[in-house]
Amino acid sequence: MSFIIGVSYDADIDKVKQLLTAIIESDDRILRDREMTVRLNELGASSVNFVVRVWSKSSDLQNVYWDVLERIKRDFDANGISFPYPQMDVHMVNQQEKAQ
């Protein structure tokens, strides 16, 4: 399974990688005989995106997915790592003032 986790640009990327690695290594349902990946994947428009790839038994897939996501949110909150949200600045120009 894969996760794309976006964090704010002011996040410490080494800390993010350390937390993500600790989270997946602590879940016994994640298979150790398959490669686990935690890498910086993209510098997005509003976030620094990491990819996390792990394997589990098919019977554990949904619960592992949901539990890992919940743990990521909890651990990132506890460590001051924020999840950005897209935003747009709008500048209003008064057409009457512009004409003068």
C-alpha cells in the first residue's frame, strides 16, 4: 500500500522521515520481508510530499491503512508537524481608481 503524506514547507524533513519510519516499523502487521519505502516524493504547490510504501497481508490491508493514517496524524500533531491546505490570495482592484 502507498501513502502520500504532505507536510508544510517549514517542516523538518529529517524529523518527518524519522517519524514515518518509526510508525511503520512499529506496526507488526507490516511485512518485514518486503521493502519499506519512506522518501521525499515531491515539492508540491502547497506541500512537501513524502511517499510511504509498505506491504501487509491482504486480510490486514484496510485496518493497517486506516491505523497508519491515524497514527501519522496523531504523531505529527504531537511533534508540531502540520498538514498544509491549499490557499489562494485574492487581490481586489477597484476599476474606478485604476481608470483615474
